[in-house]
Amino acid sequence: MPRVNLAFLAFAMLSIVATPQVARADSVFYRLVSVIPLPTTDRSGDVVSFDPGNDDVYVSMGKGDGGGVVISAKDDKIVAVIRHGITRPAGEAFGRHYVYWTSNTGHGAHQHDFITVVSKQTWRVVKTIPTVGTSPDGIWADPKLGKLYVAMDDDNWVDIYTLGADPKFIGKIALTPKRGSGPDIGMLVSGKNELFIPDDSWEDEIDLNTDRITRAVDVSPASSLRVGRGIAQTKGQIYDPQTHSIWVATDRDGIYALDSRTLKIEAHLPARAGADEMAFDPGLQLVYGFESDAAGFNVYNARTRKLVGFVSTGFRKTHTGAVDPANHDVFVYAGNDEAVLVYQPVLKSF
């Protein structure tokens, strides 16, 4: 299988407007510092997330041989591979003691959907919980409320469970629109007790105190798409607490920045081929949009709301990634390389 040759690495130069967090930096370069091969032959993969509690990165591997991978962000080494109990993973969430993976297998009458609970001490599966809804996708853990939220693609709702080693179903939240392609990976803002979920071409805001939708907006009327290309689907997102903005990716119409308090569109930014997942580095005030078909990721300035540039990975299926905010490393899923690539920003002044 193809592998990146570190001897031929080059910096990708991106111009960036200086901010207080990027003091005196006129440009930022990205260098590839690690290639972490994944133990999979499936190139689809899914979510990558960073856990600040233990400085680990979690990877949901492909839908073929499946499984979850734990990578230490301290040395870019694989800590654990969890095969048993994690099949066709779609997403992961984490609390203080456990990581929760959504999994499904089979189709129709043979379909089995479940939440897999993994201990962070042993990296072993401690419980497998069948979901009430079907086709679980995004999952979010809220230690403050002691709840686990799971988006159900086929049912177009969110399952609610208790948090812990043995989650119990306690309810569900219907989403807007009532019919559509189903929800994707959203953003839980624990400090505000809010969950933002993309659904079809919509963005839903859920008040977790009442488990009800408080606002919903369809971004498609603002879409710049030409007639005949279809409606842009809302995808992964990040939350910027300084501006109270939600940055929402779409599969074919760039990135939308919304005011989280009103869901009004504040900015519309370009992307090469449609972004899937996003990540945010609050220290450098940089937002990343990962593009599967464009084989790389976009870099945006969170303050100026401008596209800074594009970093090519050389491999497609670059649709998800995560950031370690302590050292600013960007962990990028490269499906066709069956690896996680680690990029490090290098700030320059002139």
C-alpha cells in the first residue's frame, strides 16, 4: 500500500492574518511529522477525535474490518486496537472513565445497532448496549448532565442514555426536518447545555435542559449551488466560544459560520470539494475543514473568517481529523493511505 516518504516532505506555505494568539506571525507552514499506519485494509473510515483528558486520539476505522484505534498524541504511537465489540464504527465520544463507540452491522432484518463502552484504563470492552433507534452515527457524552446522546440516521431522532459503564435508555428527541437523509456529526456545547446537529440541509439547536429543539434553520436557501446539482447537506462542525459561532461544513457548498444564539448565517466560506468534518485550534484561532475528494484540508482564520489556504495530503478520503490544542498538531485521516497523518504548524515572522 502507498506510504508517504518523509524524505520528500515539503512545507505548505499559507498566508495568514496575524491575531493576538498568533503574535507577529505573518505566515504559517505545515510539515508532516508522523505517519501512523492503521491496522486496516478498508479505506472508508470515519471520525477522528482528540481527548484532552489523557492526550489520546480515537479513530473509528473502516466499515470493512472495522474496530477502534487509540493513539497517544504524546509520541504518535498506537496504544490500543479494539476489534471485538466495535463493528462498522461511525463515531466516538468520551467521558472521564470510558469511550463510547457507535457500531452497526448487517442490513434489514439482520441489522444490529449498538453502543460499545470501552474502559480507558484497560482499553477493553466492558459493555455492549443495543440502541433503540437504528443506524447510530454521531455520539456525544455530557458529564455535566450525566447523559449520552446518539444520533439515529434511519429514524431521524436522537437517543438519550445515562452515562457510565452501563448506559440506560431514557428518551429521544425528534429532529428537523421530519423526513430527510438523517443527522450527521454535530457539536455538543456542554457549558451552554446545547447540542447542535446537522440534518439533511438543516441545522438544529437542542436545549439539553428540556431535550427540545429551540431553533432550526435550513441553510439551502443561502446556498450558491446552481440548479441541477442538488441541495447541500450540512455535515460536521465546531464551536468558537469567543465569537459564539458554529462553523458548519457542507458536502458541496463550502463552510457556513452561524451565530449560535440565533442560527443566523454570518459568513459563507469556500471549500474545494465539500468538507465532511471540522476541527478547531483555539490557541492559534485556526479552523480546519477536512475534504475527502480534495485529498487534503482547508485552513481558515477564525477571526477574519477567511480561507487561509489548503494543505494537500496526497491521499483521498481525507474527510476527518482532530487537533491537539496543547501542541497544535493536526491528526488527519488519510483513507487511501490507511493511515493517520500528523501535521505540525510552524509559525514564521518576516
